[in-house]
Amino acid sequence: MIQKKKKYKLADFDYALPKKYIAQYPAKKRDGSKLMVVHRDSGEIEHKKFSNLPEYFRKNDLFMLNNTKVFPARLFANKDRTEAKVEVFLLRELENDLWEVMVKPARKVRIGNKLMFAKNVYCDVIDNTISGGRVVRFEYEGEDIYSIIDRIGLSPLPPYINRDAVPSDKVRYQTVYADRRGAVAAPTAGLHFTDSVLSKLKKKQIKLDYTTLHIGLGTFRPVQVEDLNRHQMDSEYFELSPATALVINETKKKRRKVIAVGTSTVRSLETVVVSGFQVSPKRGWTDKFIYPPYDFKMVDALITNFHQPKSTLLMMVSAFATRKLIMKAYAEAKRKNYRFLSYGDAMLIL
């Protein structure tokens, strides 16, 4: 859908979001979440449960899901000598045991410091990064580093969830189909899926396939400029396999729908578009920023959550529908007490 080429500013994507709407815990059942269905052609809005999702699709439609896996990236350490407590947030592994991290409080962590996590597990701070982070090298004995992270790390809950992570977050802040470790934020539209919902889709001969995009902290980073043309997205690693590219291209050729589960999936698919509304297999880094007006070439329907004001995620869904329709839907969601953000309810845009 091509929108009228109005030039939007950051302020156009602001709206009031009182704290009472921000979900602090997931729904009791993943597919028990509310599902708002927004029809782009008519402007109609329906209110359903997520378990109703399969009703809107038919044989040979294709669901594309992001199979990235969140790892428990929040670690706590004590500085050697002073024993001051430091939070170490793992961003990405640069090479074996060498990591880019964010530290808090940053002013207390300098090159040469040693940070102790547990007996025989520590890291040396060896460099600073341009973004204000640190480069550290882990030293440990016995287990591999990922086993250690799984054991001592906490779920990297978003900054707007005002509570400490609990053990159940390691399960609920993760999709049931997570497979490729590398994200520090969940692809939250996928959190609503259950084995039951996936089975219903398969029974209708609806196809399921996967791309990988490892979501980084940039997904929560506020946009700082009014002129959206000047905003630079953080790069995130993605992969689309040759086999999956073939499935997508066959689906488009047969004029069936490609349904993107989440904004991260949209970024993957729209990054690999080639001429003729086809995709090519690719792996690498994407900094694609989608905001209105934008001509979507791969995605026919979108499943997403309700996003923060002024966020790049809200801009993307406003490009997929229209800003006017999305703002109408968000106002309706507040009237109907929908839950917003990562652990909140879902929206299907058709």
C-alpha cells in the first residue's frame, strides 16, 4: 500500500500512554491474549482472541516467523578490589570469549578493570566503544561460556517493565519456536503463538517458515530527531536461507498472502527484496528504517503488538496501514483496556 507522500515528523507518532496500559507480566496463556484485527481496506476494527488467528487465513498462505532466540544477557559482577556491584549487559560476541557489552554504572568501569561474576568466572575490560559500551574478554574454567551465561544471566526485560526478572521470564520472554541464539530482545509478536495455534495453521495447510533477525537494544532506543530522514537505525544481523526464499517466491507467484509475524520479520523480508516482488537469500546486517510513506513489496498482512510512542516500530506499522488508522486503533485499544508493549496484546493488520 502506497500512502500519500506527506512528510511525517517525530511528533506525528506521539500519543499518551499511561503506565496502567503497559503490561508488566505476560497473559496467563500465550494465545489467551486479545487480538485486535484491523482491516486496511475498510477501516473496520474487530476484537478477538489470539486463538482466533487461523480463521483469517487459508491454504497456501505463508506465515513468516523470526526464530531468533533471546539469551539471558543481563549479568551482575563485582569489581575486583572495590567489590562495587556492576551490571554487564551482553550485546554481541565479537569473537571467541570477546564481547561488546554495556555496563552500569559506566563511569566506574575502566579499561584494565576485572569484573568477577562467580568463582572462576570473570572478565577483563580491554576497550571502550564509540557508543559508550565496553569490550570485555571472559575468562572461565570448565563449562563453555554459553552454559555459564544460561546459568548466571537474567532475562533482558525491556526498560519499561518495572520489576526484576523472575525464572518464568526465561520461558515467557521467548517464542515457542525460538531456535537461533543471538537476540537481547524478544520478537514480541511471536510470544502469543502456542503449539496449538501453530497446529491449527498447519491443519489448514497454511505454510510456516522462518527468517532470523537478532534483535538488539536499538529496538528500544528513542528517536532523537524530528526529521525522520536523519534517523539512523542500529544494524542487526539477519539470515534468509535459499530454501525459505524459494518458498516465499512461490507463495507470491501463486498470489497467496505472506504474513509477517512481527516488525523484525518485516525488516528481514523488505531488506532482501529484488525486482519483480521476489526475494533473494541473504545473510548480513540490516539497518533498514521503514516509515511512511513506504511501498511494501513482500508483506501482505502483519501481526504485531502495541508499540511505544515515537518508536520506529510504531512508524513501521503506520507505514503498513496509515498513521490515521493506527492512531484510531490505538485509541480504541485504550478504551477496550488492551495491554501494551512487549508483554501486551496483539494486533493483526489485514
